[in-house]
Amino acid sequence: MGELIDKTKAAGNKVAGETKDAVGKATDNKKLQAEGKAQKAKGAVQDASGSVKGARGNKV
């Protein structure tokens, strides 16, 4: 169950981060762009965590 939760949160963070990054680029808003990149990175970490939980049978 933990794997699914982490991967779902990861997907949401990646999409939100990508959106912020794109809007930041389009509006020349460096702060928003940085927030987007950070959120995408958070999503990548959550995705990796979910993969580890899946491989370990959610015992992590």
C-alpha cells in the first residue's frame, strides 16, 4: 500500500512541478521556476521511495 501512495504523490508533485516550471519560464518568474524544479525533484524522490517499498514488500 505504501508503494501506491508514494507513487501517487510522486506523480502529483511531478505534474505540479512541471506546471510551475513552465509557467515560471513563460512569465520570467525565476522563483516560480525554482519552486517547480524543487517540486519535480521531490516527486522523483517519492517515486524512488515507492519503488523501494514495492521491492521490499512495503516493509520500509
